[in-house]
Amino acid sequence: MAFGVHHPRFEQRSSSGRMYSPNILPRLQSLLAILADMEVAYQKKLDVIERSLEEESLRRRMVAELERQHQASRAPYIVEIEELQEQVKASFN
């Protein structure tokens, strides 16, 4: 037997009565989880570099490259989050 859960929090409606897509929240949660996992992996790699290298110039170069890779790998997910944000805004205008 299926039970429906009706709560205002789960029924986001705009002032015009429109609802935003029910797929937005799960996708947003998924994207945020991916970004969080990426951040943890980045921090672990950064810790390894900072602890293992004695030569300051090499360490700075490796940290800079790690940061560049981290930002590049995050970019598509950030773009998708921004697109979801625009979809939500559009449904409430």
C-alpha cells in the first residue's frame, strides 16, 4: 500500500501556482555530493604534497597544478548547479 507524503516543503510552488521540476532537488543533491567527494579527495592530495616534498619551489608548482586540475574538474558540476538555479528561478517568476 502506497502512502503519499504531503508537506509544503515538498511541494514548492511559485506565487503563480507553478511547481518546479521534481527532478531538480535529487539532481542538486547528487551534484553537491559529487563536489563534496571531490573536495575531500583534493584535500587528501594536497596534504600528501605538503607533507612529502622538501623543495619549496617544487611543492608550490605541484600545489598550483593540483589546484588547476581541481578547479577544471569541478567546473562542469558548478555550471550544472547554476543551470538548475536558473530553472528554479524561472519557475517562480
